[in-house]
Amino acid sequence: MMHMTLYWSRQVTLLFSSWQTESWLSYALTLVACVLASAFYQYLEHVRYQVRRGGKPAEGTAEEPLLLQQKGAGAGNRGKCSVKKIVGGVLFGLSSALGYLLMLAIMSFNGGVFLAIVLGLTVGFLVFRNEEDDEIAGVNITCACA
């Protein structure tokens, strides 16, 4: 039976008809897999931003003085196939695929799966992501965690 509202049960079918949980142990292992997969999603996003940036600090940060910044660097490389662009594309594809799988897992409407994925995304964000990643993505998030 496919649920259309949030439900709380140890019995869930996740992503594939063969991935069914019947016992508390299989349900707990499924939740651990959801936490790890969503934390890994945040790690992939972090690596993708690192590749996009080239492993260097973002422009205008204290680690890279203004005099050393090259204006227009990379403008001549647009459209050309480079290793950086290929790796970035592969990482984007993997990240997108994993993100859609996580979305489909949440669409099982199981409350435990939902909480496990949100927990994994939160832990992954706190462990792997930093403010420079968000600046590159165009998101300005200020954290009062000091």
C-alpha cells in the first residue's frame, strides 16, 4: 500500500520493491543508511564547490590578497573542455542523482525516514560545508555560532 500521508511504522518500502523493512533491526539499518546517504550528499556538494573554486580560497578572502587576484581569469576558457569542467560535471551528476534519490526516499512518507534524512543533511552541512561554499553558490547565510 502506498501512503499519501506521513505515517510512523517500522514497515517501509524504500526506493525499490526489494528494500522492505519488516523488523526493527532492518528499519534501524535503513535509517542509518538514510543518515549516511544524506551526509554524503553534503560532502559531494562540498567537493563540487572545491573543484569549482579550484581548491583556492574564494575571491576577496583574507587568504588571497587583492593584488594577487587575476581579473578575468578563466574568461578565455569558457566553452573549452577541461579536466576541472569534466570532474565538476561528474560531481554535479552524482550529487543530483543522490539528491533525487533522497527526495524519493522522503516520498515514502515514513516519519523515521524523513527525520533520518533531515538529520543527515544537517550533520553533513555542519561537518562538511563552510561559508565559502555558500558564497560561491550565491547564498548568504550568516551564522551566530561563535
